[in-house]
Amino acid sequence: MNIQEYFGRISYNKPRKDADLQTLTAIFQHHIQTIPFENLSMHCGEPIELDLQSTYNKIVRKKRGGWCLETNHLLFWALQELGYDVCILGANSYEPAEKGYTAEMNHILLKVVIKGESYIVDAGFGGAYQMWQPLMLISGKDQPQVPGIFHLMDDDGTWYFEKVKRKHYIPEHSNNDFPDTPELGNIRKIYRFTLEPRHIEDFQELNAYLQVSPDNILRKKSLCSLQTTSGLLALVGWSLTEMKYNYTEDMDLVNITTLTDEEVEKTLKDKFNIVLENKLVP
């Protein structure tokens, strides 16, 4: 495993500097704009191994993406190689349908400390809830980014990660004046976490479970999303969503196309730079 090969994969060619915030932000943005958040392996009959060498070979050498356990683990390795003070944290994601957080830890994220300041870095949430810059670990402060306003709330050691919703404009819909989810209120809860350091081994059981459990969204739907310079691309099943952030003030432009089986394969290659070895069943 070679950091220069990783830099090549994420198209990062700036000179290596100190382990500072500016370099962290640049590497992070290259990572999320070149490595898709995707679960295609489990819809191609490929097992997902949760060891660093397998993840590196899959994402860096085979130019695939991965889900949070893979893409954040790879980023963790890269930041360690570059001399950052970084650790893995575990989170419980919010399930809108259940109106609550999962009982079990089901997400990983990273905490990076630079000059005594802590930042949350997460390259593995995908879609419209993907942060574009490291977030300062400060409770109650609005942190505006291109995708929207994020904030972290601390409640006695449990941290909550949330995003302020924006309206969506979908050209083929006549009534477009609605937020991105039908929940009441304008805050989208994303996940909660603590600052207890974790090890990738803590997630081996989760990795195995998610690949066989019929109830979880990752088994039900094939997902592939990638952040772009102005928004995001997301392929869910046969549905391709192209989103442009802040198309007009406080509103995102959303175009949705339904693809045929042949178009799915072509779209993965053309838009996500993914060529699968096995047949995808969306």
C-alpha cells in the first residue's frame, strides 16, 4: 500500500505539506469527489472483506468505491500515513421511518486533532448528507458548507450530527415547494456518536451482518453516490438523481432519470468511473 498510489486514485497532486487543516480539507474533498459511496459488491455476489489490504485493493487498485466501513477506513489509513492524529469513532444512524437511532453501532467516522482542535471527518455517508469539509467538534454552532448547514450537538458526551434541510426543485413536478424529506421541522437528524476511540475490528460483526440481513437498506437497494464540484450524483437501483446545490437561494435542483439495465452499466462507467467484474442485480 502506497500513499502516492492513493493520491493518484483521488487525483491529488499538490506537494505534500504539513499535517494541517488546509491539507486535510483538500485531501478529503478529492476523496469524496473520486471515491463513490457504494454497496454494489453485495448486489454482485462479492463478499466485502473488512481488512485494510482488501479495501485498498478494491478502492485504489480496482477503482471501486465502498460503504462507510471501507471508505472511512481507507481515509483513516491515509491520514495516519501523513502524520495526522486520527482515530476511528462509531455512530448510530438515525432511521426516519422508525423516528429513532439504531440500537447498534452501524457507522464509522473519524476524529482528527490538529493543533489541539478536534474535527469530525466522515467520507462515508454519501448522498445529500455527505459533509464536504471537516467539521469543528463544537456543540451548537452552525457550520455552513455547500451541501447545507451542518451542526453538532453535545448532550452529556453523546454527540448528534444534523443538517438543516433545503427545499428541492424537481422540474417535472408542478408543486416543488417541499423539503427533501416529508418529516416535520427543518432539521434532518443523521447520526449520534461518542468520542470513545474504536478499532476496525469492532465493526467486523456489523460488516458480516449487513451483508446478509434482508431488513437493512443496503441489502434492499443497490446504491452508488458521488459528490461533484457543484452537487452530487446518486444511482439507487435504476434511478439516477443529479443534484445541483443552491440552484437558487436555499433550494437545490434535482433531476431524476429512470434507467434501463444496459444504461445502469454505462452510467456506472461514464459518471462514476466504475467497471464491475461481476453482473450487478440492481
